[in-house]
Amino acid sequence: HRSTAADPPDEDPGRAEFRLTSPTRIVYPDQGITKRQVADYYSSVMEWFLPEIAGRPVSLLRCTQGVGRPCFFQKHHTAGLENVDAVKLKEEAGNQADYLVVRDAAAVMELVQFNALEFHPWGAHADAPDRADRIVFDLDPGPNVAWADVVDAARKIRGLLEQLGLASFVRTSGGKGLHVVLPLNPGCDWDVVKPFAHGFADAMAQTEPLKFVATATKKFRTGKIFIDYLRNGRGATSVASFSLRARDGAPVAMPLRWDELGRVKSGAAFDIDSAPRRMKRWKAHPWEGIDAIRQDLDQVGDLLGADA
Ligand code: ATP
Ligand code: MN
Ligand code: MN
């Protein structure tokens, strides 16, 4: 992996060298943010970002013509990716396909060179794809929902999970909403996780039908928050913490401590500039301790009427 003429070696000797073509190409037209700046972002947050996706199948949102032009989701490995592992996994149709698995910084930077802007991991590792180790409750506010209500919804989920003895974590999506993340260790089969997440969302919608919906149809969502439980199945993804979003303003999905959620103004409160500034001050990840937590769904059983 050598530099090209268009890509002079970086001043920072600690930075892994990688090939970057068209570094001056504009990726975010409204902000004038270039491909070089996107690459600089990912290398500057690498120590935090890499663990979020390493070893998991990951889907990419690739934007070859920049934000505002059509982007496409890619979940399969393709020719030309030298640093990204191809891991064979079975698909719903019964066939096998090569999935993308990142293991190091060089793989991330190769994908950036391939115009990947967003990174969306599975809630499972590639070596145990049938065992979920992260459940994501994706809070999607419909039209006319105040941000304070999205925050309240996240806290409500946290409180309900706490009653079940389960610790959870929160992040901004970089878009409209929040994600509440529930780690499982040991991991749990998707056929347990999926009905649990669905039953949990249904229970919230039944208890407070004016605030929450748990059905995927869009028409009943005005003024309500959709508790999107559909992120929780084999092959489903949600955006990685620290991933850029292909949306105006170059926002970033940002993990938070629960005690700082009240000071955050929106799902897109952090962006390509403010995120690294915030992270430079960190001594610890806002989700510090998540990997040491031992909890699973065994003790929950059918508490929520979540029968498959
Ligand atoms: P927002 O807060 O604006 O809802 P979000 O990232 O939660 O941002 P959603 O539309 O709720 O966006 O989608 C949730 C997740 O579903 C995404 O993060 C992504 O991983 C997955 N997803 C969305 N669109 C696609 C797609 N076309 N193909 C595959 N997965 C997708
Ligand atoms: Mn969402
Ligand atoms: Mn959603």
C-alpha cells in the first residue's frame, strides 16, 4: 500500500499509510468536505471506531458521487478489497455469500478509499453469526415529535430494562433519533432475541399508545415514536458508533453517557468536526464497562409475552 502522487505522505508519522485516490473530491457538497477530510476523520477516531466493527459482518453505505447523489448499501465482499476479510455466511435463501469483515485500520481505510461513508455492523460476530451480542432499540420519531420526547423514550426503555435486571447504553444515530443498545454476554440466539425485542416494543406501544408505535407502517406515526425493533435479526444492521452519516452536515453516530443525554440537542448533534474534538478530551469511552457486563435473556423468559 503505497502513496500515489496525488496523495503525499501524511505529516503524522503514526498514521498508517494508505492509498487515497481523488482526495480533493467533494463528498459533502453543502459543507465542501472532501474525501481527504473523510479519510482524516476516520483515521483520527480509529482507536474508538475500529472496536465497534472489528470482527463483525459489516454493511457499507457507499457514496461514489457524494452525499445528495444516490448512495448504495453493500453487504458482500467484492474484488479489489485486499485488506478486508471475506467471511462465508449462509443467507436466508439457503445459499452462502462472502460478507465483509474488518479486522484492522488498514481495512477501514481501504473501505474509505472505496467511498464507504457509513458502516453498519451486525449485532453478532462473524465467528458466531447466529448469536446476538447486541440488541438495538432504534427510536424513530415521526413528524411533530419533540426531541425531549425522544430523550424520554430512551430513558423509559432504560428504566424498563433495568427492571428486568438489564443494563443498556445510548447513542445518537447521527440522524433523527437515538439508539438504546443492550449488550448480551453470553450471546443469545436470534430466535430468542427477535421476539424479545418485538414483544418489548409492543408492550411499550400498548402501555402508551399515544406516544409509541411498534408497527412498521408509516401512516400512524405522526406525533409518535416508532420503537424500531427490526434491527434485531440475523443479517440486520444498525449504524456503528462513530460512523459518519451520508446526510447534510456530516453528522456522526455518537455514544453518550446516560448522564449527558439531557444536554444533547438532537440526533445529529455531533458531526465530523465536533465529534473528534469531543473525543480528544476522553479518558474513557462513554460506554465504559460494556464488555465486562454479563447478562442474557434467560431470566427474562416470557415476561413480556414475547412468544415466537
Ligand atoms: P435515524 O435516527 O434518522 O432513524 P438510523 O440510522 O436509525 O437514523 P433508520 O432508517 O432508522 O436510520 O435505520 C436503522 C438502521 O437500519 C440503519 O442504521 C441501517 O443499519 C439499517 N438500514 C437502513 N436502511 C437500510 C438499507 N437500505 N439496507 C440495509 N440496511 C438498512
Ligand atoms: Mn432510526
Ligand atoms: Mn429505524
